[in-house]
Amino acid sequence: MKQLYTLLILFTGTFIASCEKDRFEDGASGFSLSSDTLHFDTVFTSAGSVTQFFLIKNNSGSNLRIDGIELKGGNASPFNMNVDGLPGSRFSNLTIEGNDSLYVFVSVNVNPDTQVLPFIIRDSIQISVNGKTVFQQLEAWGQNARYIRNQLIRSNTIWDNKLPYVILGGVLVDTPATLQIEPGTRIYLNADAPLVIDGTLLAKGTKKDSIVFQGNRLDEPYRNFPGAWPGIIFRGSSQKNQLEHVYIKNAFQGIVLDQHQSSEPKLILNNCVLDNIYETGVLAINSRLQANNCLISNCGNNISLIYGGNYDFNHCTVVSLSTNYITHNKPACYAANFVKQNNRIFSAPLKLNFVNSILWGSEGVVENEIVVEKEGAEAVDVHLDHVLFRAKADPVNTRLTNVIRNQNPAFDSTDVAARYFNFRLQKESPAINKGKPNVLPQDLDGNLRDALPDLGCYERP
């Protein structure tokens, strides 16, 4: 009898331990979702899927039984669901161990329709636990687009603003063709898609309807990654290019200018912004460029001018602050009259003028935000005329007229964590009223400049 009692105790203890091991949370209060809505930023029709995920969290120490997970739109939904590695629109009797989570992946494919404006797509996922039901909302913005893949433009062509352009594989504008881009046009380029100009590019936007070039990944976190597409390349035969109210962002190299022998500029930039460029904002090789009211900001190397050339920057703000993606460790502007190839040095005349401009960068790493180098006998003529710049020493081979050295320009506000950069001027900025008059009547915002204009691309009202 004593042995039977002992066995009964052992059996009871084992049964209790087993029950403890497999005990389930008897209520639904022990679980939560990592978010209540999955937001998909603009997804282009026919461009493939974009995937995000959310977590079903078991916040208790006991196992949690999920009665059901259901994509309410079923197989007809533009969204697709994957739970615990398995695709499907409905799952039942799933278990989440104590203090663990279950990943639910959701992708979206947007089919094209006839709409011109962006449109919204919605669905939901229902999660049922012990009689309690919660919903994960799904929301995506779809956008019809025109797709161009590996295109050679041989005749004069106009891109209008009715639908955005998604470029895959690149576009080459042949000689002597002209690509004209209308105000308000949006161009989204893939990682393998440079815009190469052998002919002419005329992209003339307005303050209200600017033209935008950027990468074609608009979902987080990719939408803010620099180096998302190669850039715009103006090769040797290209000429008479004009960009006005154009915004170029997130490229590997923003603008590349190859050699140019004509007496007129190869490229004129009016009221343009080049931002968050991984390698170089403007790279020019023995070329000719005129830039007016331009902001060139937060690039690996904002401006690099090599092997001579002729360049004019009027009322430009050239500034780099270290961000989450790009560390500021190169001068805001580098200029040289030479290039090295195969251990040989080739030189050419260099002429560079900055007028009513700002050259600045975050302090701590780069000592001189403008660096001028000279090799060989070819002339170097660099002039900083009414310019605020930061440098430990004045640049060599450079004439200085009414410059402001090493005074913080007091930009309006910057927040690296939030990726917010406002390079307009505060009222106490030393750049206010320090400009040379009658250079450009309006600023990048379209504001009129007064008799004593401010330095940089923005006039403080």
C-alpha cells in the first residue's frame, strides 16, 4: 500500500509538471501586436512586391494558442501573407511559446489601372485568440507609372508630367537628340539605371512644379539611402544642357560632367538642389558649369572639380553635415588643375568663381572646406568673392574679396536623427546683408533679394 501511495505521488507530480509545461494562456490579454497598421509607401504598379512584417507577441510566460489568422481579402487581395514561413490567406491553431513572438510577413503587388493620381489600397488581417479578435490594418499607396528599360533616345523627345517615369537599366540620350522634361515630372531610377546624356537635357521645372530625380525604392528604410541610383552623366559630346528647379537626391553621383571645349557652359543649373549623394554631388572633369541659387548638401564630396575647367557658382550654399548614412570627411569643394593617370600628371587651366556663397561643413574632421591644388605650369585662377567659408588656412592659389572666415552661418535648424535640414538663415547669421548687390534678383525660394543680399541660396525675408 505504501509503494502504491508513493507511485501515486510520483504519477501526480509528473502529471502536474506535464500540465505546467503545456499550460496555455487562458485569456487574450497576454498578447499584443507590434503595430496596429502596416503602411506601405508608394508602390509602383507592375514593379514587383514590397514586403513588411509585424509581430504577434506573447507577453506571458505561458504558451499562447492562436485560434486563427486570416487575410480578410483572401486570395483576391493585393496583399500576400506569410506566417511562420508558410504562405497562405488563413491559418489556425498556432502556438506561440511564452515570451516569444510570431512573425507575419506581408507583401503587396499593385496592378495597373487607369488612374493618374496615386490611389490607396486597404485590407486587414484578423487575429483571433480565445474569443477575442484584433485586426492588423494594411494600407498601401499605389501609383501607375511609365516604365522605361534600357532605352536609347535618338530623336527629340518630351517627357510630360501625367505619370511618373520608372527607369530600369538606364537611358541614353544620343547625339544630337534633346530630351525635354516638363515641370512637375517625377523620375524614379533603379540601382542599375544611369541617365547618360550625349546630346542635350532640358529639364526646366518651376518653384511650384519642380522636377525630381530619385531612386525607385520608396519604402522604408530604402527611401533615404544614398547611392540608390547611379546619377546623371553628361559625356563629352553633350552640350547646351539646362536644369532649372530640379531636385536630385539619393544618387551615387549626382551630376558628372565630362570634358567640354566650347566657350559656353556645358550645363547651367538654376535653382537646383542636390542632396544626400553618396559619392559626389557635382563631379566635373575639365568642363564648364554655371550654378545659380543652388543648394548642394550632405554629399560624400559636394563639389569635385578636376583637370581644370571653367566654373561659376553664384549665391550657392554648399554644406555637409555628417548623417546616419554619410560621414563628412571630405572638403565641401575640391578643385585642381590636374589629373593623375598611370602615374602621369595631366594639367589644364582652371578658373573658378564663388560669388555670394557659403562653403561649410560640420566641424571636427575636415579642417578646410575648400581645397585648391595646382600641378604643372597651367594657370589656376580661383576667386572667393563675398563668401563665408570654414578653413584652418586660406586656400592657396586663391584670391579673396570680402570673405567671412570660420563664422558659423547659423542655419535655421538641423536634426540629423530626424533627417531634417533647413539651410535657410537665422536672423543672427553673419551671412545676412553681406552679399555683393545685383548678382541674382531672386533666391531659391523665389524671394526678392534686397539691396544688401544675404550669402547663400536663401534670402532671409
